[in-house]
Amino acid sequence: MKYIIDSNCFIQAHRMSYPLDVATGFWTKFKELAESGRMFSLDKVKEEICRGTGEDDLKSWCEENLPDSFFLEMTSETLDEYRKICGWAQSNTQYTQAAKTVFMDQNRADAFLVAFAATNVENWTVVTQEVSAPLSKNNIKLPDACKIKNVCSINIMDMFRELEETF
């Protein structure tokens, strides 16, 4: 199993739970898993990190510590799946139009993460700190979108557990 990491795993860890200057073991393990090819992310996540954090330590850490192969680019297969996921979101009557617009925003990674993993559900798990909210009308949560495509989603600590990794 390989893991595809959502931007909130970086940003929330850095800002709340595991600051770069204090929780060095977390970030060392993160780097090791990236270098070993057991976890990846998407270029859309990199864009979110760079856009959302400006010139702070997280952006610098990513540039200095993650291999070039970590942030994967979109493939035509992923883009085809993205269009299908957007079609599902747009036709879904549960969610408000604002929720659909945010989810389908091409500058946000969520729908692309689902699309990427959906191209090979046997090999990819989406890792996110978002929590399922299947009754929500105002937000399409990443775990709920993953369920539509039979994509497994877990949080980052569960990923470490599955990999039997500690830090």
C-alpha cells in the first residue's frame, strides 16, 4: 500500500501538533517515508502549501527535505477521474452550490487526491486530517468523497500505525 498525503497533514502538523522546531522526530519520519517511496503527495498539495504558508518554515522544509519524486503530477487518467468526481459533486443534491464550488475548485487538492487514488484503489490510500461528515450540506469532506469511489482514507496517525512506524 502507498499513501497519498493531503495538505492538511502538513499544515495542521506544522501549525498545531508537531512544530518543525520542536517535533523533529515526526518530520524526520515523514522525510524517511517520502524518500523510501511509501508515501507521496500531489503537485496540487505542493501548490496549497506554498500558497497557504507563504515563505514560512513549512515551505522551506518541503523544498529542502522532500525528494523531487514526492509531489506527483496529474496524469490524463487522473484528470479523467477528476471530471467524473466533479460530475458526481455537481449532480449531488445533498450539498449546497457553495460546497460543490469549493470541492471542485481546481486550485484545491481534495478532488484531485480522490481522483488520483481512484485510478488504482488497490494500491493507494488517501491520508487526511479531515473527518467524515456524511450528513453535511455545506462541505464535501474528503473521506466522504473517497467513499463514493471506494478509495480508502485514513488520518496520519493511522498511516503510521499501518506502516508500524514510530517517531
